[in-house]
Amino acid sequence: MSSGNAFNETHAHRGDQPIDMAELRRYRQGAGAPAAELESAVGQARRVTLSWSDGRSGQFPLMWLRDHCACDQCRHPMTRERLYKLLDDPLWERFEGDEALASLEFDARSLTLVWQDGHVSRFDAGWLYQRCPGEELATLLPTPTPWRAGFAPEHVEHADFVGDSEGRSRWVSALLRDGLVMLDRGPCELEEVSRIAESIGPMRSTNFGGRFDVRSVPNPNNAAYTAIGLELHTDLPNWRQPPDIQLLYCLENDAEGGESSFADGFAAAEILRAEKPDAFRVLSETPIDFRFQDDGHDIAVREPVIDLDAEGRPREIRFNNWIRDTLSLPLDRIEAWYDAYRAFWQILRRPEGRVELTLAPGQMVAFDNRRVLHGRNAFDPNTGKRHLQGTYLDLDMLQSHLRVLSR
């Protein structure tokens, strides 16, 4: 190959036999992948340019193609993990010029590259289509959507959740999209919340254990274990990695009061940004101390109330007035922080942004604890019993479960 000159194109029709790209994601025709066929493949300098029948085209660097070879020498045939080591490839220096690739051939469904060292790499055309550089690869996961006025959580029957993948997919999708979802008409059995959680992944343990009971108890070490009203909050913001997903399963709820309330922290943060940008900046740029302490634990962290991702979008809310520790800030920043905190709290209390409901026995609420704030009204334990069981799940396991279901 000489610099600036295209490779000779060779059409090698191999039929419809798909190429195993060492992953389980759907990328083949007829399995959720695009129906477009590969029409041309031209190698030039350090890249291969591919064009498909629907008009899409993409340039793929040679080093990227070599790194993504899926043959048994480059990917473990059982684990699908990468075996190829780019640091040890003697051809690597040639990728900067035009000497790494010996030839290429393609058909409507595949691309085959022969490297100068004799190694052969074959690629499924549908797999390449989904991974054109510059094109966003579909995640198979719903995009988190801020609540609008009048929002109501989706309800899924317990029988549908345990009985078929469609019902479970709806439940998981709603939880990932809205941060809040209901499960209705389940059995009033101890540990049912554990069984539901473990059908998705292992329960996330904390200093309160793997599964916890929410009811009024003597000598409580947490406000949840009293009968008092609970202001909107997120759980365990004093952890470096607070629990992602919380499940609360109602077993008994005969006491007067105790209604549950929820608010979308991401939506509230965006309202704060629009109405009081200085307050938003203070809460997103100022780390403060959160701390939980009892006879056996003292867990603390310093983080902002609103955490942003690389694009400046809310990624996590840490709001729990009970376990804010001493506000340790320079004197000239203390008043501004309190003003910002009050402004955010006032937005969270707006009724149009809240969902209020009374959990019935056999009903479970699930919510994103790092996005959705939850609270409850005070209840009178002398008027009846109120018993919820709860646990936490990692977001990674929830996302993994939906990807598996989508296959």
C-alpha cells in the first residue's frame, strides 16, 4: 500500500452467515440491528472508509479496527474479554503511516482485513454500522426524564413483574426513566422485598444491614425508625457511594398518617438553576460535610448538595437535613450557602413538584435514591401498625438487568 492510494476493493460474498463479534448485544440483521447493507469499503492512508445502502458512511482508523478484532486470538472465546495487547503489536508504529494493512475485502454483511503480519480480522457490517466514529451508540437504556407538572409514577402488577420479561422490562425502564415506579398487589410476606431485589442483583448492604425494617422502635438510631414526619431527603448522603436504588415494600399500614411523598431532585435543581443561578452555583460548587454516628459507626464525607456531570447536568443530589454535619466554610461563604440551601429547599416543597401516596399492603415503591427525594407524614402508632421492609440495589445491576432482558 502506498500513501494516498486506495486499496483494491474485493467483493467476497460470504452469504448470510453472521460474524461473531464476541458480544451479546444485538447487532445482526433481523435482531434489532439496522437493515442497511455495506456497499463499499476503501482503505486509504491510516483509515478505512465504509458506506452503507442507507447513505451512512464512516471512517474507521486502522488502529481502532485492529484493536477491535474479535477472533479467538484477540478475544477470549468464553469470557469475551480482550486478549490483544496493542503495546506488544510490532505493527503498531505502522498505523501512523500506510504499511499496516495488506488487503481488504467486503460483502453486504462483512468486512475482512488482512494485516501485514498475516493476521486476519473479520467484522460484522451491522456491528460496524452501530459504531461509526462520531455516531452515538444506542445504550438500550431509557434517558432520565425530569418530572413535569402532574407527573404520576407508572404502576406494574406484581404478577407481571414475576411472570414475564415484558412486565419486568416496563418496571425497570420506568425506574430508570422517571426515578420512581410502583409495584402493585404483591403478597404480604416477610422478605418479599429481598426476593424481588435478588431477582435483579445482590442487595446493597449498609450499616443498617442488607434488608431493613421501617417501623417505630424504642431507642432508634435513625429518624425513619420513629413516628415523626420525615422531610424530603436522600438516604445516606454521608457515604462516598450512597445507595443507588431503594425498594420499600409495605406489609402493614393501618396507622393514621404516614403518607409518603417524593420529589424529583434533578427537576428541582434545574428550576433552581433557572430562577437563581447564583444559588445553583453555590450548591453545586461547595462541598459540605455529611455525617452519621451511633455507638458502632461514624461515617462521614464531604460533597456538594448538587453534583454535576462533565456536561453540567445534575448527576446526584445529597439532601438530608438530619445528618448535615457542622457547616465548615470560610466566613465570607457561609451566608451565601444558607441562602442557596433555603432556596433549593423551598423549591422541593412546592406541591406541583411532589408525588404523594399512601402505600397499601402488598405494594412496593422503588426510586432512584441519588435523584428522587422521599419523605413521609407523621403517623400515630397507637391507631394501627405500620411496617415496611426495604433494601437497596446498585444502579449497575438494574441497568445490566434491562440489557439482558432486551436480548
